[in-house]
Amino acid sequence: MFCGIIRHQGVIVYLDLSRGRLRVFSPQLAWRLRPGDSIAVDGVCLTVTRRTRQTFSVDLSPETIRRTTFRWLRPGRPVNLELPMRLSDRIHGHPVLGHVDGVGIVRVTRPVPGILTIRAPARLCRYIAEKGSIAVNGVSLTIASRYGKDATFALIPETLRRTNFRVLKPGARVNLEVDVLARYTLGARTTRK
């Protein structure tokens, strides 16, 4: 489990979708990893298969490629990285599982004053509420407002500095994971009816 607070970034150096292989350059993090470790890459929980002192590799299943933004990414693209929480850690952000629910499309991005608007898939909109939480590319964000399928977020400079949001342009695709509490609460309510 993760918390959506990004402390590391990396850069894609190799991506082969046909073989399901991804390699990320992240010298500040790679040396700490071991094969079998979990890591969130742009909000997707993956398992480390190899590492060097400066890079780590993961495998991508066909399901992961189908459900996430990886099919649109290219080498040179920065990615958000997060290690799993330890039981002794304080929980910042909100619980993030690394199980992407869908892909959203950036509608508006303004670094100053820090506005990001994303169009979510219609099937996820029931879980998106003003002042609720959602993970966007693995980043825990609070929804400032919602109009139809569009959710708007107010970003602080620290978030822009620590994440790949600064490279997002209108039309870019982002991984979305709805708040697990909202998913289970609404799921239980639907089941009882």
C-alpha cells in the first residue's frame, strides 16, 4: 500500500510493450531496491525484476498495459515513483493501492496558480466528489471542484516540483485510482439495494 506522496522521480529509459518490459533511470532510488520489491510507477504497483545502481526494471502484464497510460509513454518521459509504506510510517495523503481504475485526460493545466483539470471516464465519476481524494499518476490529490466528468485540483508549488505534473499538457493521459473508501462504501450500498 502507498500513500500518494511522491518523494522520487525517474525517467523511462526503455519500454517494450510487446515484451512487457520497462526500465526506469532513478539513481537516488534504484540502489535501494531488490528483485521482488513493490514500487509504484505513475501510480501503478509493479514488482522489481532487476536493478543496477542507477536503474530498475519491471514487467508489465497485458492487463497493466491495457488499463494504464503505459501504452502512450515513451523513453525520456519522467515518472512518479513511490515506495510502499511501512507499518511504522505516518500516513500522509490517503491510502493508495496502485490498482489503476482508469485513464483520465488532462483538460487544463496552469502551473501558476496551480490548476489542473482532468476528464475522468464516466464509470468513475460516481466515486469523484468535491473535497474527496483521488490518486492521479500516483499523487494523492484533493478534488477542489467537479463539473460533469471534469475534476479540478489546486496544486501547490511543492507538488509541481516533486511530480511529473509540470510536463503535463492538455490531451495528456493520466492514471486514476479512486479513493478505496469511496469505492467500497458505494459498492456496499449498491449491493444492499
